[in-house]
Amino acid sequence: MNIGEVQVARKIAFGVAIAASILLFSVTSSLYPSGGRIHELIEWIGIVLIVICILGRTWASLYIGGRKIEQLITIGPYSVTRNPLYFFSVLGAAGAGAQLGSVTVGLLSAAFAWLGFYVVVMMEERLLAERFGAAFAEYTGSVPRFFPNPMLWRDEQMLTVQPPRVLKTFADALVFLLAVPVAEGFEWLQEIGVLPVLFLLP
């Protein structure tokens, strides 16, 4: 296994998660009426999660951009979770799902993303274990795989940053914002009867 194979797996997992979410979006509607307070509140919470995802992924990229697999990064966001990029992506997926005004769809979207990334994480961990041995074993023994533990935070005074990598991560994360017009489009198509509503979820 090499970094190229892991990157391909990551793209496939991300694509599958997006496809599953879009399929769910297209035939699902919220129990809460569009334009109502609860519906709008859920959508706004989702937008906040998407913004956190964009900023969080960009922040994590400051530490690891261009160095993934080549170096074992254990500072900054990587000191509290081994996979901050994926953690923030799952938050973004939840926010994208919430654009239907449904908490359930938000949670299902997050679950699809988590399952897809879990496969990639397993591949990456095998590669890191082969490359860094005891250092990686020590890291996995002290830092959680996914859910952050802020009590573990540690950082360094100086950081080498590769701006093109950071900007690319920022641009990639902006894709989550597409969920806003896509969800609105699906709601409109459902209202005029073009798309069926197979699931009505809170």
C-alpha cells in the first residue's frame, strides 16, 4: 500500500458519501414545514456546522498540508484527535444534511461520511504504522482516533506552512456550501411534484 492508493480510496469514500447524501436528499422531506421556525433553525445550525467544517479543515491543513504520511504530525489539532480533517468533514456532512430542515437527515449524512472515512482511516493507519513503528504506536495509544480530547492539546511556537496546500483544502471544503442551494432545489422539485417524497423525517 502507498500514499497514492490511500488518496484514491479517500476520493472514492468522499464520492460515495456525497452520492448517498444526494440520493437521500432527493426523496426526503422534513416533518417541519419549510419556512417554519424549527425548519429554519435546523438549517441555520447546519450552516454553522458547515462553516466550522471549512475553518476546521483549513486550520488542520496548516499543520499537515503537504506532509501527510511523510511526517507524523502530533501537534495542534493532531494532538487532540488523530484525524481532525475527517472529524471536521463529518461535521460538514451533518450540516449539509441539516439543510433539509431535518435533524435526522443531518445525522444520517454524518453517519454516511463517518463510515466512508473510517475505511480510509484504517488504510492510513496501516501505512503510518509501517512507516513510523513505535512512534505511531505511542501516538495511537494516547490520542483518540476521531473524537477530540481538548485536554491533550499541545503546540509549537513555530510552524512551517505550505500556502498552496492550505488554500486547496479551503477550496475543497467550500463544496459543503453547495448543500444549501441543492437542498433548496430538491425542496422546490418536491413541492411541484417532480420528485417524490419517500421519507418524512423530523
